Amino acid sequence: MKVTEITNTEFTAMVQAASNKLNKNTDFINSLNVFPVPDGDTGTNMSLSLASGYKYVNKDVSTSVGSLCSSLAKGLLMGARGNSGVILSQIFRGFSKSTENKETLSAQDLADAFVSGTETAYKSVMKPTEGTILTVIRMAAQAGKKTAATTNDIVAVMDAVYENSKIALKKTPDLLPVLKQVGVVDSGGQGLMFVLEAFDDVLNGRIDAEKGEYQPTDAEMTEMIDAAHHQSVQSKLDPDDIVYGYCTQIMVRIGKGKEVDRKFDYQTFYDYLAKLGDSLLVVNDEEIVKVHVHTEHPGKVLAWGQEFGDLATVKVDNMRLQQETIIENDDEKDIPSPIQKAESIDAKADQPVSDTAIISISSGKGLNDLFKSLGVNYIVNGGQTMNPSTADIVNAIQETHAKQVIVLPNNKNIFLAAEQAAEVVDIPTVIVHSKTISQGITAMLGFNPENALDENQRAMEDNLPTVKSGQVTTAIRDSNIDGLEIKKDQYMGIADGKIVKVDDDLIKTAVSMVGKMLDDDSEAITIIWGDNANERLADKVQAGIIQLDDELEVEVHEGDQPVYPFLISVE
């Protein structure tokens, strides 16, 4: 089929399909992580980032594709998580710049947009690395540009972009030796390929742009319901002001049951329910239809569903009663904030916490308390299993009400999101590039509240190389890295990003890892135990380390961090 323009309908369907495609393939993308660790999160980061982009597109009522591209770029910017999510946001930032003020896109417009996206993405990375998502977008864009020079068929251009993204992805192991060693393609490149595949599916008619054939998964449906609740039921709302009081959810098996007397038609089904309330969501495939609606007549919703099939599930909640309970308990935790104020400060909301506020990304009550004790003002929850978004960090910076801000990412995969947040806010903000929790703790020792912002940044970053960071975790698959044979469920000791010990015994792994981290200048060891360990096991590790060198000073702290039973620093 030949298509000569992309309208707002097609573009919205393209973004929706891409978001759904990433959501469905999150676990697969995560599994491509080079290290077989439980926190492989590229798929999660890219999926959540694009979901934010689609949310912005879906709210944009403009018929201009240029406007929708701008909304996508803004949504991706604020929702970007991890390096892969940030780079994806930069691709569509460049895409948006190229399509500005365009009502529709031609084949040449589409090709130019991908080229612009490539250029912006490469500029966003200080040291671009080939064999990554950058290679995939570059080769895909080049193919689109070449094809657009010979045809005005958008489908042909998109086909070329998608097909060459597959070719580029297959080449990533040849360009990045560590990928070939482990036997995987680049995870970020794989995620981008799924995005381009979804775009190609829509333009080829494999997904109906009018009907949006890609249907939300259960997880997406839950997220959409949560969003609908957030829009219609705020925590301070008077229960009497709730117009439609019953949150009603049903799942209907189409064509099944004794009460069926209608053939399912989506529009007919939807239109009747739309008259019964608000916050309506209806999604279906050939076998089932799922409904969420706020109404005063849940019985009518159930009866309507039964005309098309039997009721597989039914859930009705009295939202007025729920709201009364929320107000009585003064509990506003239905939508938890990822931001925690790290210390009690007796100040009005519009007054600065201090001249300089420090924000740390951390995960685990013990770690949060440790950072508080060192002078951190705000904690953004996240790090290993769930990277915070750019918006999370922006919100934290704004909540400080400080004159200037320092951010400790404590994970190299958060660097780009933190840097992006610093560019968005009006408050002067710098990033101290701590790659690990251990580096973040050490960086705090260099902070002086009397120093200027740039002086503190330099002093804190100067402290980073003085600490060696060790992590112990469990392998999630068989692998072979740097000559080490790794079996699923074995413990791995990772010292400054390199796997140095693999063993079936947790204590042996931790102690041996520390042994490889020690040198003649080593004086102090800090052991932080997490969710999958306990104080007794930490004491055993401490005893093993002292056997290595009884002159070492060894401290033990409870961190409560996920994924890693032990975080161990050597200074």
C-alpha cells in the first residue's frame, strides 16, 4: 500500500502502538543486559519513558502532527528514565524540531525527522559509543533518507527505516565486543527497533490507525484506571461533590452466557456506557471486553455487559465511602510520591531549606537514613530496580525551595536523567557523578555549606575515586563474562563494574570480592546489608574480612536495599 502523508490519526496510532510494543517486550529487553543481574532495566526504562510520551500525545487535541510531535518530545523528556530512556527522548526531541509547524508529514518530512533525531541523540551523549541504540537510529535514519530521495511513499521510507534498524541491531555485537562476548545484541537498540517496528506496522495497515487495534495489557489498564481516579477523585475532594460514586469494572466474555442477545459492536457498546458516567475505559480483543467506568448505576453497567456475554469478573467500589475514609485518616498515600524530605525543617513551604540543598537517589530505608545523617536534604526513591524519571528529579529540585541544588545519582544509569532535569529547572543545579551508593556516601564528605556551588561539585567529585565499590547479587541466567563461567542463581561479586568472583556461597563471594579490592592503602571497609541478607550474615562477612587483614577498620550498616544482599566499599 502507498501512503503519501501521516496525519494526526496515524501518528497517534504509531505512538500508541510503539508504547504497547515496548510494554509487551519489557522483560525480553531487560534480559539482554550484559551482566546477568536482577536489575537489568533497559526495557522498563524505555517502556515507562514512552508511556509518558504517549500520555502527553493522547492529551493533545491538536490535529497538527507537529504539535503531537512536540507533545511526544515533552512527555518523553519528563518521563525519561535511565540512559536508554533519555536517549530515546533525545531522538524524538530532534524528531520534533524537524517537524515543527507541520500539519502532516510527507515521506521526506519523515526521513528528515529521523535524521534530525539521530543528530540530537548523538549530541546528547558526551562520548557516543557505537554498537548501541545510537548506531541503530543512525543506520535506520540513513536508510530512510536514501529511500525518500527516490519516492514520496511514506510506507517505503518507514519500511527502509525499520528493516535497517534490524540490520543495525544485528551488527551491534560486532561493534561492541562485550556484547559479542556475552552473546546478546544491545538492549537499547532492541527497544528502539520495537518502536520502529510498531511505526511500520501502523503505516502498513497491520494495525488499524482508526480503531487503535493495539489494546492495553492488564498493567496498562490498571495504570489508565489509576490515572482516571487521579483526575476525578482528589484527596481533598468533598465526598458529596463526587458526581458518579461507584467505580465499576467488568470483564465480559464476548458471545458467552445465557443472556446474550446482541452481536458485539465496539461503538454501540461504548456509546451506551458513555451516557452512564465518566472516566470510561473500554478495551477489547476478539474474546473479551474490559470496562472501567464511574457511574451512579453499576447495575445498568452489569446488565449491559450481559447482553454481549457473560461476566468473567465484576468489581464495584463506593468512591464516596473511600473518600470519607481518606479524609478521616488524613491519608494521602494513594499516589505515593517518590520524593522524601530527609530532615524535619521548620520553615514555610515558600522559604528555602538552605542556600544549598542536596538530593540523593536511594532505595532502602537504611540507606536513606544513612544519607540523612550525612546531610542530604531530600531522597528520591529509586536506583537499582526502578530508575527515577526526569520529572521525579525535577519535582525534587523544585520542592527544596533552595537557592541552589546538588544531585547525587548514585547510579551511572541515572546520569543523563539528572543532567536533563538540571537543564529544565530554573534553580542552579549541578550533578555529582556518583556511580554507586558507596561513591555517593564518600562524596558527601567533601561537601562544605560555606563553599560555592561549583566548588562543592569539584570537591565532592574529587572524593569519588577514593572509594572502591563492591556489590554482591544473584545471577539471573547462565553466562560467560571475562572468562568466568556463571550459572543461574549463583552469587556474583562485582567490584567497580567488573565481575571478580562467582560462587554458590554468599559469604565466600563477598569476602573473596573484598580480597580482590584491597591494596596496600586500604584502611576502612563499610558493609551495607540489604533485603536479601541480615545482620548475622553481615557479621560473618565482617569476620571473613578481618581474617584477610586484622588491621582493617570494618563497619556494618543496615541498608534495606533491594537486589544486592551486600554493598561493600573499600577506602
